[in-house]
Amino acid sequence: MSSGLRNQVLLNHLQKIQEVIGNDTSDKSNEQESRKANLTNTLHSDKTEAELFTIPKQSMFTHTHSEFCIKWDQFFTEKRFVQLPQRNHNFNYYYSLPDNCQNEKAIPIFVFHHGAGSSGLTFASLCKELYERLDSKCGCFTFDARGHGETVLCDISNSINNSYYRNAFVDDFVAFINYIFDNYLVHLPLEKVSIILVGHSLGGSICTFALDKLRYDVTRHILGIAMFDIVEEAAIQALQRVQSFLFSTPNTFGSYQEAINWHVNNGLSRLRSSAEISIPALFKKLEDGSVVRKTDLRMFSRYWDTWFIGLSHQFVTAPKCKLLILAGNDNLDKELIIGQMQGKYQLVVFQDSGHFIQEDCPMKCALTLIDFWKRNDNKNVVIKTNWGKN
């Protein structure tokens, strides 16, 4: 058929697809223009008509139902619960283990900690990117911290282990790292294992302060720490304004899809494919079909002032390789500026991301983490020499 007619047929077909998918009306016009632009660019490629008419499987699966569809098993191989010793919680965690690593010189293991009000699934898209780009020759572990996600308190009367001070989160994380080391990593060739702790926001603080509390046999395998979008001074200032933000943020929505749409439309999630796995994990369904937020950050207000104090100094002086990824134009505080000038850590800035870097830019985060691992893991270095040869 002629090029003009072919283009019109494809655009008509696109319109029908949108009607079936049912895009959110509030941003339908913008998405439609974007789809048309993408399709127009595709028309100039060498793809066949059959390829052009193919609808991505994930798009059809995600949007043909009003109810949320994407599940954790599209991102991880296992989901389990564990009661860690003396932690008074039953922790929900997700993981994917490395595969076929016999011929690998080094095996990176990424252990993640999410921020306040989030869940382990905030790293789902990032973990999938890491696992695919490293050809399944890496490990990824993420869990729901106390008061978040599907993790539940065991003994309500035990107030000693029912607080939200930073130390409580840190001790949980240390126990979790020890657990995965003893139950999963010991079955790998340990001489090849390099562990990278990755934390977003509050999770970055927890990863940094956990380092000093780890057992020696675990610490010797820690390659480094990566913090996502957290600066001590900026975080402390933000806590002074967080109450007004929380009061303007809805805790209840009519459905999971409505919750996803609200977060995307208000810029809290910039990549819908990430929002569709991360946002539903923040809510639980009620009998009437509506969903309510699992974690109300206002109940943590008495603990906020402990979360970030001393973070910059602790991060800069940590005796491991360090990476800080920031979103936009966030300013460094004095300690971080001096540390950056002295080359104490690597700084990367993503201008196209919101606060949830791992959700907004999972591919860029994955590539940055892989580069961080490869450049700092001396097991990847092969030194060739002609010394002693004629």
C-alpha cells in the first residue's frame, strides 16, 4: 500500500489500541501525542508491517484490566518471609540468585534498603535491569523494612523492638545481611563474592551506618555503598516541611489503578512501568474494593530527627568504595563537598529523575551500579606483564 495510506491505517490502529487499553483521561492527550510521535519515527525504520502492528505484551497485560496485574515474580525469582533473631518482626523479602557463575572472576551481590514509606518493590525494575544486563550472573536482595510493605510485627507488647529509630532499622538490616550471607551466599564461591549495599533516601543512611555493625566475615566481602538521592543537610531541612506534604497526600484511593494514576499524574512516579509494581505494594485492599496506604509516615514523626544526623561524615569516612547518585540539582553539604574534592566517593547526577531515582531511571541506575562494581572490584582486573620474558 502507499506510504500515506499505510501511515493512516497505523494511526487508526493506534487509536483503537488506546481505546482498548484505556489510558488515564487526565494525561491521555499527552500520551497519545507521544505514541503518535513514536509511531511516526518507527514508520521510517526498516521494520515489517507485522512488527509494527505488534502490541507489547506488558502493555496489554497491564492496562486491559482496571485492577492491578503486574506481580513480583516478573522481577524476582523468589519471595519469602523470615523471622530474624531478636528483631520481633516477620520480614518479607525478594531475591534472585546468580546463575552459571563457574567461569566468572567476580560475582556482584546487590542488597537494597528502601526509604521511609516505600517498600522493597521500589527496586523491582532496577533489579530486573541488573539481572538481565549481567546475564543473571549477579544476585539481588531487597526486603520490606519494619512498618512497611508486607513485613509484620510479631509481638505487639514488645515495645523494645517496636520503635522506628535509625538504630532499630540498622539492626534489622544487619540481621538481614547476616541471614542472607549464612543461608545463600555461603553456597557460592565466596572468594568471588562482592557485596554492594544500595540504599534510597533513609535506606542510604541505614546502609551507611550498618557497615560498622556487620560481622568481620561479612564485612570483608563488602565492596561498597551506593546512596540514592540523600544529602544529610537537605534531608533534615526537608523533614521540617514534610508534615504539610503528608497532609496533602491521599492515603486512600478507589483502586490500585487509581493510586498508580495519582502518583504518576502528580510527578511522584515518572515512569509508569515502575509505578505499576512499586505503588500497589504501598497499599492494602479493603472489603469495599478501595485501597489504603499501609505506612502512615506521620506515626514516625517522633523518630525523624535520628534518621540522618551524622550521615555525611559517616559516608565520606566509610572504609569502602562509595557512590552517591542525586536527582536534579540538589546541593551537597559541606562534608560532602570536601569529600568530593578529595575524591572520597563517586558522584553522579541524574537531571531527568525525581526523588525515586531507582523507579524513574532503572536502566541508568543499573548501568551506573554495574560500572561502579566493575571499576572498584579488583577481581575484575587482569594485569598483564612481559616481565621475565625474553
